[in-house]
Amino acid sequence: MSHILGTIQWEGRQAELDQLLNCVEVREQPIEQGFEAEVVRLESEAGGYVLKIWNKSSRPDVGFQFRLLSGLYSHGTQVSRPIAWGFNDRGEPVLLTAYHGAPVTIVDEKKMSQAAKILFHIHRFRINDESLRLGLPDYDFNGYFLPGLQEDSDMEKLVRVVTKSFPIQKTSLVHGDFHLRNLVEENDCLTMIDWTNGQLGDPRYDLAWAVVLQKLYVSAKHADVFLSVYMLEKEIPGDELDAFEALAFCRWVLLMRQGHAPKARGAQERAAGMMKQNPYLKELRLPEFAKKPDVWSGEGMNMEALFAEFPRLESGGLILKRIEERHLDELFDIYSNDRVFDYCGIIPKHNKTTVKSMIGHFDRDYNKRTRVKWGIFASDEPESLLGIMEAFDWNQKVNMVTVGYFLAESSWGRGVATNALGLLVRFLFEEANVNRIQAEVMPGNESSKRVLLKNGFVREGLLRQASFWSGKGVVDLEVYGLLRGEFEG
């Protein structure tokens, strides 16, 4: 036995695992990957299976998931048939289930009806097994489902109003993230997968989250079918549905700001329509849904080039692109190095959890159209973070923007900053229609000055005791600027 399953320390199992372990050949097949874990499809003479390995940031209680799936499956709920769970040789939790098909790609009323019945069966499941009762997570609702809520006072007020009128009632098992990408199909039969978010919760909210996602990413028609079928099993008053859809919508907005909500054409417009129709959302003022021009007029700064979708820039062996959670280790190496910030108004961060939360802040700032923060990567190593480039302080009256940059110490002296700045400058002038780019540099930062001068920037003067920088106090700053006419000349 030399296949992947033989390297795992199994903690819980069904008898079927022994048959699988004795198979001479177990083949790995390509399969769509998950957001929180690596997914491996396995084929053998014993049948088809899926091995899920939590080798990213998430570390759920997989033993509980195994017991929960066993209970649900034995009661006839259409969930993955559990085979075994354990830990691989790196101590990462793994879960082995039967293979139940491929992701849903075409949606119709029959599938929406099936999905609604699966969710209802989950909500009516009675947890009689003591090991399940004791293991079922019971999270704080706002803390788990509404991350970052405290940073938006209007949304926080709405949530208080809704939960005062309709308090959260944790009466049932809930899936926590019921949507079509967590369903697979085989022979016209749907199966629910991924129980990372399973917990004790309010079924009204679980239903509302599923409906909101369907309205945003599928269609209002299909969402209505799903809701109607569920309501045949359990009626929920319309005012309660409105209230919990408002809570679910707030969750979607918060995840979108952190870059954790899928992007899809038309989703923003459908979200704006939901806000107009829901009585709780009508008065909510969100910057994401402020009226913006769909197309650049040809005059002034082209903000659509920057914010219609995150701009990915590539040239000269470098890539500037969005920083994501998979880059956390290298991002932490940068932010925890005091030397990187000798001449920056940034205090080094020595807590990895703090740096992880900053990735969400990068996305929040981008969604608010206040700052774009690119990761700098080499074209031949597109996942190796070399540094950070940013643009901020958009002044549309004079078409001006400020830029900044800092690199991992291992990238110093290699021309990375010079080339990355050149790539950004070209984009800002040629695509975003900026007229002036400027940078502010501490007088002692000779390396940064050389980067600017090599890209044609001109030293324009010294601002004495003009700014307060975190960790530095009041500082002098040299101003460097570059005009479009100088760039074109």
C-alpha cells in the first residue's frame, strides 16, 4: 500500500476504509478546489472517494464533522457519506467521504426544489447522540457571521434593530453556508458537502443566507422557487424573512469588503435592487452602492480602470496583483521586519493574526475606492511575494495620486522597486488618465529616492515638520513628482 491514504493516521472510520486501504491502486483525479482546504478525488476498484485536507488557515473539528455526517446520512439526509477521518503526517486534519458527483453547473426548478428540501431536512435533524450535542459549536452570532460589523455604524445599528425585534434563536443544526457551490450532483441527485460552518443556530438566518446568495448569483426566480418549497415544509412570516434577509445581506457586504465574496457580473446591481425592496435595507447607506458612472466619460481620472475590477499589471518580469490570504507567510515576513520600515510611517507587526486581518483591510479599502494595494511578484514565481506597491489619496480635481512602496529585505538591491514603480506609473498615466503622480520620502531614505529618480520623478522640495508618521512622530518629507507630459516626453 503506497498510495496517499496509507500515510494518514486514522482516528475514526467505517469498515469500508479497510477495503479501500487494501486496494492495489488508488488513482488521484482532478477536482475543483475548495477555499479553505485542498480537495483530492480518488478512484479505485472499491469506488470513488473525496479526500479533504485542511492545509490552509482553517483547522475545523473534523472528528465532529465525521460524527455529524454519520448521523445525518443515517437519517436519510442527502449529505456526503463519511468514510473516515484523521491526520496526515504534517498534523493536518483530513476527512474522507464517498464521491457524490460534480459541482452543479446548470440550475433549474427541480434542482432548487431538491436543495430546499435538503436544507429543511438539516434544520429538522434532532441531535440525540450525546457526542454530537457536546461537539456542536455554539458561536456568537455577530462575531461569527458579521465580521467587521463594528467598523460600519449604520450597519451595526440596523443589526441591533433587527435582532431586537427578532432575537436570534439557536434551536437547530444549521449548515452555516448553504449555497450551490456546496452542492454536487450525480444522476439527477444533489448532495450537500462542506460542513466547516455547521453549528447550533437559527434556521431562519440559515434559510435567508441561502436565499440572498441565490438572488445575487443565480436569479430571483430560482430563489423564489427555493423559498416556496422550503415554506411548504415550514412557514415563516414575511416580516421575519425580511429581517433575516437583511442580516444575511449585511454579511455578504462585509465579506465582499474583505474580498471573500465571489464576484459575478451583475451582482452589484442585483444587490442594489434588494436594498430597494427590503424594508430594513432601504435606508442603509453603503459606499459600495453609491451611484457611480458605468463608463469613463473620457475626461478626468478614469476611476473605472482602477475599481471596476482589481487591476492586474504585468511587464518586465514582474506582476502586480491582489494580495490574498495564501500570501500570509511572506506578508508576515515583510511586516514583522523592523528594518523594512526604517523610513516608513508604519509600525511593524509581530503578530501573525494581526497581519492576516490586514489582508481584509486591504480589500475593504479597495472596495471603498480609497486605496489600491498591489503585491509585487516575479513572473516566474507568481506566488512569491516580493513587496508591496500602493496608490492612494486620489485627488480628482487635479487628477493626482500618491504612491508608496516597500519590499521584503530579500528583494532589496535587485531593481524590483524601480521596475515595479515603472509598471505602475505607466498604468496610472496610460489607463487611469492621471496627470500627476507624487511620492513623499523621508530625507534619509536614499534608496527610495534613487527609485523615484530612475523613473523620471523630480525632487520638488522639502516639507519641514509637515507630517506625523506612526512610530516616527513629526517628520520632514521630501516631495517628488512626475507629470504626464514629462512621462510622455
